[in-house]
Amino acid sequence: GAEEPGMEAEAQELPLGCGGGGGSLAAGGSPEGEERREPPQASVSNGGDEDSGRELVELKVIWNKNKYDVKFCLDSTGAELKQKIHSLTGLPPAMQKVMFKGLLPEEKTLREIKVTNGAKIMVVGSTINDVLAVNTPKEAAQQEVKAEENKKEPLCRQKQHRKVLDKGKPDDVMPSVKGVQERLPTVPLSGMYNKSGGKVRLTFKLEQDQLWIGTKERTEKLPMGSIKNVVSEPIEGHEDYHMMAFQLGPTEASYYWVYWVPTQYVDAIKDTVLGKWQYF
């Protein structure tokens, strides 16, 4: 008999490709009453079964030394592929550069740009966490370094210094004035220990530009210019006194240590030895 009116129009309105569902026999549909059979598909390494029933293409997505085997709808756009990559890698679409024979156009489908089975899709980009890590302000990094340095053991707790400090203050230690800076006295600084625990005194011969370090055994006369640096640190529990070292060479072995230096003279000693002379 004659065809019913409207059947041809209805057939033209049925979606094709990735739209899924129905269609004429020529377009891949099934006769009424017959169970529709799907072609067998291999398991997908990354992703679910949301593309079941669509024409798929197998892709190898490569990002940051990671490889993902993906089956993706051939009629999906580059923008949709970026969303898929986001679900796999956590890399936001806006931060992705997807490459297939050049930069992948977002508005075109994979079919239009002739993506075939086994195609390699290269992805370049960094996650938000990676970007934040790289863009950490220098000040913050410097604060981290400083905090790490502060964790170091204070000099006065180190074994080599404890054997001297554990003797306690010398009986003839000079009085200290905490929170005050004073110029060097005209008499030698005395009542201090050296690294071996012997008594030591410091005499600043400004007219000769020398520092005399005197012990019971001998007196060392050092030109100010031979002293490369001066290191000092408050003694824990006795912050009104410092331990101090005069650097006479390139290594720590060349440091001459002096203990129980009154705090009010520390800055004056440093300025005098290092040639600043601001107290005179």
C-alpha cells in the first residue's frame, strides 16, 4: 500500500553519530522487536562508559610523562576533549595546550581534523598547585630559609662550647649592662675565657691598628686587617654576656673564641676590628 504521510519527514529528524538512539536501518538502527546489538568494545583505561554506542576513536593522551589510553567520541569537539583531559589529569581546560598536528581547534570535531585510531594527543600545561609553587614570592622563600636557619642549634649549646660555658662565669668577669651600647674602655677587657678554658684579655691598640689577645702564657698581636670577620651570639640564660669569635683564616678552625664578653661592648668591638670606627 501507500506510505503513511509524514514518515519520511520523521526519519530525517533522527540524530546521527554521537547523538545515540534509533535511526533507520541504513543509519544503524534495529528492526522493531529485534534486540539491538552493540559491537564489542575493549575496556577503557581511563574513563567510564559514557561513550557507549557512539563511534569512538582510540587515543593516546600524553601529559607530564603520563600516558592515558582513552576511547573518545569521534564527533566530539576539541573543547569536549579538553574536559575529558581535565577529568583524567586535573588540568583545567584553560591551562591546557592540546596538540594534534598543531594546536587542537576547540570548535572542530575530531572527525573534522581527521583524528584516527591510535593517534597521539600531546598535552602541555601545569596544574594550579604547580603554578602556585613556582610563583611563590621570593620573600616567602627567604622567610622559609630564615626559619630553617633559626632551627639550627645555638652556638652555646654545641658540645665544643659547652665544655667552657659549663664552668660558669669567671670570678673576675666584668660587669655587663644589658640593652646599652658603650664605647670600648681605655683599659683591656678582661675576666673572659678562651676555647681552652684559660683566662684571656683583649687590648685594642688603636694607634697601632692592632688587637692584642693576651693569655697567661703569651700575647698575640694581630693587625686589625688580618681579622676577616667577628661572630657573636648571646649566651643562653645569660643574655647580658656574649660568646665571640675573631675569624683569622678561611675555615672555622681559624676562629679564636672568647667567652663572657659584656654585651655593652659587643658592637664597639665589631666596629673597631672591622674598621668602622663609629664609636671614636
